Amino acid sequence: MEVMRILHMNKGNGETSYAKNSTAQSNIISQGRRVLDETLKKLMMSSSEISSFGIADLGCSSGPNSLLSISNIVDTIQNLCPDLHRPVPELRVSLNDLPSNDFNYIFASLPEFYDRLKKKENSNKAALGFQRGGGPCFVSAVPGSFYGRLFPFRSLHFVHSSSSLHWLSQVPCGEMNNEDGVVITTNLDNRGKIYISKTSPESVQKAYALQFQTDFSAFLRSRSEELVPGGRMVLSFLGRSSPDPTTEEACFQWELLAQALMSMTNEGIIEEENIDAFNAPYYAASSEELKIAIEKEGSFSIDRLEISPVDWEGGSISEKSYDIVRSKPESLTSGRRVARTIRAVVEPMLEPTFGQNVMDELFERYAKIVGEYLYVSSPRYALITVSLVRMS
């Protein structure tokens, strides 16, 4: 699987597009706002006056969320500077995703983004006697994998990423030693599954964990060269609160998708070997795995790390309200929403293996399976949000 080519959300603005089915990711961005604001405040207070402020949003995707995080960051900086008795710096904003991303959608949204900035600036000046305005904001796109270098040396002050770092640079490989002791990479032996599950061999779990450590270490190493000393990052992604990678919060959305695929195999619609050949380039890491990678790489210190439960539509969950009681119709409706969200994200990955002609049928089945599951259970994801400081 060529992850660089197929890891992108559904493009355009159609009914199955990411642009129309990314409310869950928007909810996750909103949940991270508090940590984002606190981190930017600490960054501004700990640094001298900055005339040109470098910002990168990694894994920006396309659709309305692409500029949501940047809007939040710009608003926070513009609101902080007067309180710190500083002029608002010029802002150099870089939006990053893989080359296969629908950047055209983002470019078409920029005029509206700039109009909002201008209106806000004029409103603030009128209300505050020109004390609070905005410096110029320059937005550019930087296509490429964030598991390598993307920006010039020490050109960034702040890096943000939401709902992206659970995607791996590649599907993990199995290993097999031949008689000469040479390691040969092979496909994972994960039959009937498309991700880690309770029945997956231990070798599958180890391969995924190793791929995450390799990728996240490369991510940190690259950002350490691009950020100024004292620069900061806020990263939010789906992980797990348990050390067990087979827990429901880590993998059950994939388990249900595998069930939908197997039901089509049983009816002769798709070939079982295609399921055996597919494994998702995804990993829900634990906070301990995250800490190990950060400590080992050595360029960053953890300022804050939170694990928050969110439902399958990205909504926050309090412990008191976790056991949600849904009627059967409500559950089926929610299942359809979840299926549309998942489809907008994973359909481009599935099509090369299973074919475009089975996607409607697959996600109709998936929606029904998810809806029936939501009727008897209240599944959650574990959202990990970490604030990191680039050490000197």
C-alpha cells in the first residue's frame, strides 16, 4: 500500500466528502482549544518580542476544518499581544498534508478567511482605539510527509496537529529470518482482520508498536530542527488509555469494519484474500509509548499531557454521562453518521484493494453494524493531547 498516495480524505464537496463529514474532527479541535490557548500564552510570555511568527498546522486535510485551527491560533495571538503590550507580529502560516490532499479546496476558502481577519481587525480597532489589530497573515501550503523535514531550520515558533498523528507512514511489515540470518520483510499475518484485534498474533501488535515508535521519533527529530529553541507544539490524536493495544477504545471501529467486509466475503461479493492483504496504516498509541518516544529522542519536554474520552462522533464524555441510553432509531441514525465520517476518511485507502464498486454496499452494512452496536454499548475513543517545548 502506497500510503503517500492513498492516505487522503474524500475530496470535493459531495455527500461522501470529508468536507461534509468532518464534524467529529471539528469537535476534537474545539476540545483542544484550551490547551492550545494556554500553550500559546506560555510561548508568548517566555519569549521576547517576535516580529515574524512561524506557525505550521500539520495534517490540515481539506474542508472547513482546514482553516479552523489556524483561525483559533491567529485569534489567540491577536488577543494575547495587547495584554503583553506588544504589537501583533506578522504571521507566517503553513498548512501541511500529503501531496494527495485536496489543497484546491483550501485555496478556494482563503478569500473568506482573509475577509474574516480583516473584519475582525477593523472591529477591534474601532472598539479599542487602534490598540488591538492584526499584523499581516501569510498562508501557504507545504505538501509532504510530516515524518520528514518540511521547513527551513529554526523557522517555526509553533506547531499544531489534530487528528493526524495516529496515521502511520506505512503499513507495518512482518519479519522473517531466512537460513542465512537475513531479515526479509513480509506482509503481516493478520488474516480476517484489517487492524490489531484480540485474535491478532502478538507479532502484529509488535510490528504496529515498532512502526509508531519509528514514525513518531522521526516526527520529533524533524520538528526539533524546524522549531526555534523554546518553540512549542500542541498535538492531539486518537490513542488509548490502556497499555493493551486490543482494547475497544483502540481498535473496535476497525473490528466492526472488518465484520462488514467479512459479511461481504461470505456472500461472495469480495475475496477473502483481499481482506487478508489489507492492514490499516493507523496506530492508537498509549501515553506511555508517547512518553518513551519523546524521552528517547531528547529534544522536547512535556509541558502537559491529557487523555480525554470522546464518543465516536467526537463529543466529550463525562464519567457521569458515559452510559448513554439511546433508542433503536437514535442508535441507527448515529451509526449512519459514524459510518459517513469513517467513510470520508478511509474510503481512499480501501478502494485500491476492494474496488470502488463495493463502497456503497460496504458502508451501508457498516452503518447498520455500528448502529446496532451503539444500541447496546457506548464506545469511546481516547483523545491524547500533549503540549511540548523545544529545549535549548
